[in-house]
Amino acid sequence: MSATNTNEPRYDWTHAEIQALFDLPFTDLLFRAQTVHRENFAPNEVQVSTLLSIKTGACPEDCKYCPQSGHYNTELEKEKLMEVQKVLEEAALAKEKGASRFCMGAAWKHPSEKDFPYVLEMIKGVKSLGLESCVTLGTLNDEQAKRLSEAGLDYYNHNLDTSAEFYDSIITTRTYQDRLDTLSRVRGSGIKLCCGGIMGMGEEQKDRVGLIRQLALMTPHPESVPINMLVKVAGTPLENVDDLDEFDFIRSIAVARIVMPKSHVRLSAGRQGMSEQTQALCFLAGANSIFYGEKLLTTSNPEANKDMMLFAKLGIKPEQREEHSDAAVVDAIAAQVVKQEESKLFYEANA
Ligand code: SAM
Ligand code: DTB
Ligand code: SF4
């Protein structure tokens, strides 16, 4: 493996080099990841995004992990596109609780001409609240990417999910190349990329290497890299897949941190099933972003209070957007939440 300046992103990582990182002794890998992390980021800051499903279920795609696919019966309540006003109320609430980015997800193969103008209104509204905006709407054409950019969209989420080789065992209704095409349209329109994948779908280590390499070949790297642990949902084909060893998940975060040194690496879905200690190891491995709030899109996430308590225990602060510095406000909210939780625990103990 070449000893290079760890500070400068590289776009020529080979499969063997990434494989060699995965094969390092665990503490060597984490030490290296933490070193890269500290060269590029404030070590105890974590960016906080809140998710909202703006259109739920009945998706025509057959992604085997997804509770929202219309191909499986997951007993999910389907919902049409939410009203703009309702979305903005949720965004304001997320801001009040300390989120700096609001991410809106729709269970579409691609947005329709009828729905698209409402999504543009949502983006403008979220921006006017002083939040960063992110949407994930499926495949886009050039025109749609341009209109999203003109509406001021900050990030577009579009995951590659796994390696090109394993992809066809997970999704048959679209190709890896379709995904790459949308990603390059989004990039071309000047919107920042949020692109990552899912671990624990029964893939092999070479597939985790393949996914991370594919992400690391993008020039520049995706600004945001969500690493999801599969949330197994009853009714989906992956409902009974074997658990991924959490050390392999933590290794994936560490490797992503090393090969994409300037990207935010998000510890995404799956935190609900993880201990605080596992999450702390993910932060040590270089994760510096989370989804914050009781719900992801359709499945549950740790309660906001619990996350603020975890941040307090670990000495982590929510990262602030550069353009507006209301760090004091967020600190005050965090302190208040922790205080409320402590007094709740005190009263319960003394009841
Ligand atoms: N339909 C759009 C798409 O697929 O691009 C946007 C919404 S989709 C739910 C967004 C991402 O959520 C997927 O790409 C996948 O990586 C992740 N995801 C979906 N179901 C998941 C699950 N059960 N566990 C972990 N991640 C999941
Ligand atoms: C991402 O990588 N993870 C988020 C977000 N991007 C859109 C979605 C996770 C979904 C988990 C399953 C659910 O709640 O439906
Ligand atoms: Fe549809 Fe996205 Fe779920 Fe796939 S991951 S079924 S595209 S909502």
C-alpha cells in the first residue's frame, strides 16, 4: 500500500489497496482512520440530519431490502405525496430540535411531472427556514436535475447500495449504470452528492470493498457518504438474512473514512439495533454524521433525547452550518434536553 499524504483525496484506489485496509488489525485500522479524520475535521463534531418520508410505499422498484417496495407485503401504510405546508411544519420542528439538514425521501422510481413542482416548493421552504435541504426521489433526467439545482437544493441522495457484482441479486428493476447516470446528472447540475450503501445484505467482504471503491473513484468524492446497516423488515426478501458482525460494519466506516478523507461519513440506518458502545466505535472510526429523530423513513431510529444524551456522554457537539452560527442555540437545546431527561430519570427513581 502506498504511503501517501493522508490529507489529499485520491481517486485511484485499487481493489487490492482497499482490501488491504479491511484486512488490517482492528485497532491499526481505527487508529489510521481516526488520524485521517483529525487531519480533516473537528474531531468531536457530528453533523445532524433529520429524515422525512414525503411519499410512502407502493414503489415500483423491487429493492429486496426495502419496506416500501410494492413487490412485497410489509403491511406498510401507503401515503400519497405530503402537503407542502405539512412538510415545512416537520422541517421547522426538526430545526427546533437541533437538526442542520432536512432530508426528504420519496418512494418513486422517478418523480412525475405532476408531483415535481411541489417538491421544488418543499426545497425552497426548507431553505427559507435556514436548513440545508436534501431529497431522494429516484432516477432523474437532465431537466429535473437542473430544476432541483435552481430551487437551491443542497444535496441529492442516490445510493449505489452495494458492489456492481452483487447489485443484480438485490435489485432487478434498474441497473448499476442507471444509478451512475443519475449521479453524474446531479453532479453536472452543481448539487452536492449524498451516495453510499447498505451493509449486511448477505454480501461478502469483496462487495463491501467494491462499493467503497466505486464511491472513491468518483471525482470529487461524494460530499456525504451514508453507510447503512440493513434494517431487516418482515415481508421483505432479506428479512431473515444473517446478521453482519458489527466489527465488519465498523471496519466499513473506517475504510470509507480513509479513502474519502474529506467526505462526511454518515452512520445511517441501523443505529436502533446498535449499542451506544458500537456507535461510539463508529464515531472513532470516522463517522461524523447521523440521522436524528425518532423515525428514519418508515422504520424507527433512536429517540432524539437519547442521542443528545449519547452526545453528552461522548463530548460530541452537533456540527453547525458555516453560513449561520447559532451554535449557542443548539448547545442550549441539547443542554435542555439532557436536563429534562435527567430529571425524568430522577423522578422515576424516586417515585
Ligand atoms: N426511492 C429512492 C431511491 O431508492 O433512491 C429514495 C428512497 S430509498 C428508501 C433511500 C435509501 O434507503 C436506499 O437507497 C437504501 O440505501 C436505503 N434503505 C432502504 N431500505 C433500507 C433498509 N431496510 N435498511 C437500510 N437501508 C435502507
Ligand atoms: C440513506 O442512505 N439512508 C436513509 C436515507 N439515505 C434516505 C434511508 C434509510 C431507510 C431505512 C428504512 C426505512 O426507514 O424505511
Ligand atoms: Fe423504491 Fe427506493 Fe425502496 Fe428501492 S429503495 S423500493 S427505489 S423506495
